[in-house]
Amino acid sequence: MNIAIVGATGNVGRKTLEVLEKKEFSIDNLYLVASSKSVGKKIIFKGKEYEVSDLESFDFSKVKITFFAAGGKISEKFAEKAAKNCLVIDNSSYFR
């Protein structure tokens, strides 16, 4: 399954990665997504290095599930766009 994590470089995003790794969640392709200031950063997940992609230009049609771990303002702006292409799990308070 293809997964994206929006806010991957923040505390909640890193914790999401930790839980996915601990639970041995089956992932075929992982996309780490964040703001432009984090683009290009590298994060290790299950022994493999991943490069952070830009949220503004990310193509959500590449994934089946997107975890939003970046706060309410980001969810407000991008979650509905993502939901047109994939399942969205939002960890912010915006849609509560």
C-alpha cells in the first residue's frame, strides 16, 4: 500500500512513522511530505532513507492513505484536496 505522511518532519509526523514501524504496517511506497522549508531533508524509516517532498506540489493520487500530522491550518487547506484521491486520516483538531 502507498502511504503519505503530511508533516513528516514534525514531532507528530515522526511519531506516526514510529508507530507504523512498530506495528509493521505494510507499506509499498512511502511519501514524506512537508512545507517547502523541509523539502530535501532525509528521514530514515525501516532502515531506508526517504527524502521529504513539497506539500504544495504533492500528487495525492499516488497514495491510498494520507496521514495528516501538521496541524489544523494545514488540514484545512490540503485535507479535502487529498481526500479526492485517497483516504485521509487527520490528526489535527480541524475536522473534529
